[in-house]
Amino acid sequence: MTIESGSGGLGDEYRALQAEAFNRIGSRYDEAFPYKEGQVAAGEWMIKQLQPGARVLDVGCGTGSPTARQFAEAGCEVVGIDISPVMLDLARQHVPVGTFLEMDVLDLNGSLGTFDAVTAFFSLLMLPRAEIGKALANLRAVLAPGGLLSLSMVEFDLDDVPFQFLGAPIRVTGYVRDELRAVVEGAGFTVLSENHVSYAPATTQSPPEIQLFLNCRSDGF
């Protein structure tokens, strides 16, 4: 689940490296992370708040599983964005009723219309902290007044560090839980609930991690 930047502060070359890493990973992502209870639970929380036909934006949609598929099966109109063409092709196969676009959250604007809800599961961690505030501002801008945001990150206190992920080089960012909540609230969201999940990927290449989930409502403009 990744985000691309065509015009962000670190440039096209940096983002191309991130995209290529996830092109290489492809379907192995779901093999390494087969159990996504925290992510599914966050999706269930959001679906309970939404009406059938609600428009949902899945930022860093990856393979489309489980989130885009979960919302599509609930009767929502799903739009997914990601940087990786390989991931997008997989998402289109897994969720044929969805719309999946190669798009950067830092370039996100009103061209896609307004959404009732946005998910960003493990996608903002692909950005340096200097760009996460802008990404959150863009997500808030495309939400209808009072719209919902559910996001997740891995808990660690690092900013834009190199990391080997399933054999591919990427760069990642994280926060400790109180700092993440402060960043999200500072971007104009009210945190309605949060959850912390201990997760061990089904591979020896990735260590156990603490996943942070925040369910939020936009404060509006």
C-alpha cells in the first residue's frame, strides 16, 4: 500500500524507486500479510457509519484486498489510488467494480470529486514527515463536511529511513501513538477511536510490529 508523488518535495526519482519496489513485491504483499484483522475492523467501523452508495477513497489501495473489496461488497462506490501499476492491475482484478488510478496523494485535488470517507492504511508511512501534513490536508479537502477518515501506521519513531521490505528497498516513516494522534488532530480531524494491534507478518523477512489505527471525522471547513 503505497503513495506516489509526482510533484512532492523529494522529486520524481525518489518516488519512482518507491513505486518500483512495490511493483517487484506485487502479489507477495498479500502472501506476507494474509491476516489483516485491524484493517478489516477499521473498515467495518466505517461501513457502519456510511449509507449504501457512499463514495470511498482508498489511498494506497495496493492489491485491493481487503479494503477496496470490503467497501465494494458493502455497496459503496470505491475509488483507489496507488503508485504501483502492478498493484493497480491486481486491484482491478480483485475488485472489478472499483475505479483504480495511478495518482499521488500529494497531487490529490477536486478532480475526483468529493468523498464521504477516506482510508489510508499503511500508505502515509511511505512519506517523510515533512510531507505527511500536506497529505492529510489533501485528504481533508476531498472529504464532504463531517466525512470520515480511517488510517493506520506502524509505531516507531523514525523519519524517512531506508528499509528492506520483502526484499525490496523502500523508505519509511513512523510515529509513536501520541505523536501520530497529535499530527492527525493538527490537520483538522477529530479522533473518534483508536486501536493498537500487535502483528507478526507471515515471513521471517519482516519483524513483528505494532500497528496503530485511528478512526476520525473531518472537522470541516
